[in-house]
Amino acid sequence: MAQSLLKEKDDTLSDLGYERLDLEGALHLPIRNDAMQYIEARRSKRAMEARRTKSPRLAG
């Protein structure tokens, strides 16, 4: 899957929630590692960080 996604343009990857570096990193993982788990973990982390920066800070 990562190899086919790498054929896409960066803006298409971004629309899907992926980054080229994550896909390339997944291709270099040892065979015993789950590449999709790696990619999805990176995508989830980015989504959480984006939500954190968009949400207003609570006044203390």
C-alpha cells in the first residue's frame, strides 16, 4: 500500500492524512514490524497535535 501511495502527489497524500516521510519510513522498517500500524500511529499523532493547536486554551 505504501508504495502505491508514494506515487501520489503530496497534496493528495495530505488530503488522505498521510505524509510522504511516514510512508517512506514504513518501507524501511524491519519485516517483523507492521508498516500500517506505524503509518496509522504517525497519522493519529499528527491529528491529535492539530486538534490540540486548534482548540482554545482554558483560562486558569
